[in-house]
Amino acid sequence: MSRSLKKGPYVDEKLMQKVAKKTAGDKEPIKTWARASTISPEMIGFVFNVHNGKNFIEVKVVEEMVGHRLGEFAPTRKFVKHGGKLQKAAEKGKK
């Protein structure tokens, strides 16, 4: 469910202070735990290290990401293949 239009997008204040201190061409990533923070146009060109619960995922913000959340680009779950031994044998046979 989206946030009310009268409230506006949620952008973490502390994160915006970190962005304001940096210059756009800076290679040093900004470390953050604010996965719910919406990506604003001021963040374009910056690299963020977004925490996924275990480690930090590097996310480079581009223009198409504006309006999305930072957490969308740092998955929290790792997909493990289904099938076990049978699936492994079938894949081996295809190669």
C-alpha cells in the first residue's frame, strides 16, 4: 500500500544529511539501514550500501530508480533451487 499523497514520500532525514555532505562524483558508498526510504532525485549518482539483514548490498542509484524504495534493490532472501538429487541429475543430463 502506498503512502498518502498529502504526507509525501518517506525519506530518512539522517540519510538525506549524509547525501548533502557528499558530492555527486564521490566513489565512497553511503552506508544505510533505511530500506524503507524512498529514492529522491537528489540521490542520483550516489552509491549506497543497503543492509539486507545480514550484510550490505551495494546499490548505485540511477534515474529510473526515483520513487522506488532502497530496500527493493537489496534482496533479503536467497533463492535455493528446488528438486534435490533428481533435479541435479536432470540438469547434468541436459549439458
